[in-house]
Amino acid sequence: MQDQRVKLYQLDENNQWIDKGTGTVSITFQFDYYIRVKSEIDASILLEKKVCIQETYQQQQETVIVWNEPETKEDLALSFQDQKDCIQIWESLKQIQKKMKINSEFDISQTEDIQDSMQALTELPTISNLDLVIEKLKPFFEMVLSKDQLVIYLQTSNFLQCLR
């Protein structure tokens, strides 16, 4: 997904929207999904907030997304230059929230095949057993629900470093 140009606003204590800067917005994945706004002036991070599973996001008009951060109680808004960019980010947020809800309701221990594959993850890969490890992981590749869980595990364990 290409970064979209936005203005970032934050509601102050007087209920006035304060311009926090202009930049590009993207949704990134680093163990969780984040909304990130990077300044167009110096590439500094103006905003980096975890995507919330709750229904906190609202699309207003055709080019604005607003939400209240559950943890900090901040009211934030992204104002897009282009309607299609707003729609693209809005649809991405909704899709990510849907995936997060499904993943939060999914109990991996109830699926015997997945449980067997999880045990395969305890066997660290080497060049000599890579084919066997990949074969044991195939059920994950076919299950949309567990792909994020697999990626998180592979990133946080030393699983991939063993192949160096």
C-alpha cells in the first residue's frame, strides 16, 4: 500500500482541532498493526498508534477519519487530501479490525493439526531439516487465522536466525 498524504489533528481541552503536521500515513505491522504518520518536512514520526480492535474509528465526510485513543483518551483526526486515499486507509482499518477480532476469538489449541504444527516450531531449522520443518508448517500457510500468529512467532523466536 502506498503512503497517503494527510494532515494530523488532535482535539485540545477547549475542543479545538490543533494541526499537528502534514505527512504521509501508512499502516504498518510490527508484532501489531500501527497507524503511522511521518512528517513530510523531516520524516520524523508525528503519530504511531496501535490499531484498536474496538470500534473507535469513524469516517466523517469523504476525507476525514477520526477516533478516540482508548488508552490516552486523545481525540485524533486524519484529514486526507484525496477521497480515494481516505477510503483506502478506512477499508484497511476495517479489514485489520475484522482480522483482529477473528484472531482474538480463535483458540489455536482446539485444532489438532495446528497444535501438531506448533510442536514442529520447537524444532529449530537447519539446512538439513528445512524440508521437514516446512512440511510441518504447511497447515499454517493454509489457515488465514493463524498466519499472523505464525509470523509473530517466527519474528520473536530465534527460529530464522538458525538458518544463518
